[in-house]
Amino acid sequence: MTDTVVNPAVLGGEATERGTAAGAVVSEVGDFWALLKPRVMTLVVFTGFVGLTLAPGDLHPVLAGIAVLCIAVGAGAAGAINMWYERDIDALMTRTRNRPIPAGRMEPDNALSFGVFLALGAVVLLAVATNWLAAALLALSIGFYIFVYTIWLKRKTPQNIVIGGAAGAFPPIIGWVAVTGDISLAPLVLFAIIFFWTPPHFWALALYSSGDYARAGVPMMPVVRGQRATKRLMLIYTLLLLPLAVAPTALGFAGALYGIVALVMGLLFVAAAWRVLSEVDPGKSDRAARQMFGFSILYLFVLFALLAVDGGVGGLP
């Protein structure tokens, strides 16, 4: 019998190749995941779940889970198609230039195909699992984000996020309709809360990223109207949001605990906007805007978490 001598260098080379291939697969999966805008998706899924939880009626837990999954996948699909369309401006902005397409890690057509496949799959699955109205609303929210916000408004008007932000306000209605099959006042109030929350939330980001938007030619409010005007609008929106956020208690589909916390959080949101408006030093102003942006996420999370816990105490309209 002849002994076979194995060259350790060969084994090492093979192991390195296998490790490289595995790393490439993980990296590719990570890039597809990044296309879904997971941070945005998390908030969308949560508000959709709360709408589903608040809705009167029963939905089998498996179907409820599918409904939440469809909302998540639909939001991710919209994000993927958005990245496909905005790859040119993403490459010019510090905040977005490392996304998979502008960084050269993914072909644009692959991102588009991925987004379209997920969008169609989410809408059809939601229709089969719940009802066609919920599926139609999911399709509407995806289409609104892509065609109205991304393609039409974002590069043309500083009101882009005001109008286009409606896309992100649909999930509570979709969750509600998945259970009930119809639309009533309660989910519309939840829609309005998110709709009025979106401009000050996003403009806080735009304030400290205005150089990026100017370089990319995107007419965000601070770029077109200036920082001072944007800050005044942020304060106005937080003031409009203050009574609106308390409306669930006033209308009887949330309890006193929610109403008290919503009022306190709303006053803190107004105070954050006032601090941003009052700060004239550029460095400190950016810091105040960053803090307001972070607080705005906490604000919406706390409100909807309390709605899930303290909601449904009265007769739901």
C-alpha cells in the first residue's frame, strides 16, 4: 500500500477558498437584507401589529402572524425598489453611499427584481390569508411610496416627505382591516398620528444631513427653504400632533394611562422642537436635531406600545 502525502498548503488553500465562498454568501445575504431597510421596516411592522391588536374581532394567530409578515415584506419590497431607483443620488450622499447598489456589491436589476417579487408575493399572500381590502391597502401603500414619493415628489418639491409620508402611515389601517375587513375611525386616527409625526421626524434628520441632500440635488426643506423655516415647521407639526396623539383616549379606544403618557411625550416632543428652533450655533443645532430625531422614534414607539397595552378599553369606533 502506498502512503498518500497530503500537502498542508493545499488543505490550507482549500479551507481558505471555502471560507471565502462562505463569507461571500453571508455578505450577499446581508446585502439583500439591507435592501429591505430593516430599521424602517421595524417601526412599520410594529405600528401594523398594533393596528391588528386593537381591531375588534378575532383572527387566528397563524393568520395574524402572516398578516404582520406581509406588512413587513411589503415595506421591505418598497425599500428595495426605492434603493434601485435612487441609486444615483445614494452614491452622492455620505449616509447612503455604502448601500449595496452604489457600493457596487449588487446589480440594480437584481434589486429591482427582488423588490417586485416580494411586493407581489406579500400582496397576494395577504389577500389569501385575510381579505382583499387589506391586500389592496398594502398594494396602495407600496405603490404610493414608490410612484408618488420616490419617483414623483422626492426630487421635485420640499413637500415630498409631507405628502409621501402617508405611505408609512398605512400599516395600522392594514393591520386593522386584516381583522375586520373594513375601515373605521380608530385606524384613521392612528394613520393621522403617523402622518403628522413624519415631517418633524424626517426634517430633524434632514437638518443635520442637509449637505448630503444639497450635493445630491434633493429639494429637502432645509435645502430649499432654509434651516430656520424648517425648524419653525417642525415646531408647528409637533404642536398639531399634541392633541391628535391624545385623541384615542378622548374617543374612547384607549385608556387614561395612554392619554397621560401621550400628553407628556407630546410636550417633550414640542420642547425638543423648540430647542432645535432656539439653537443658533450650527454645531449645537445639529446636536439638538440629532437628539430630536432619536426622541421622535422613541415617541412613536411608546405611543403605539401603550395603545397595544391600554387600547380597546372602550367601545371601538
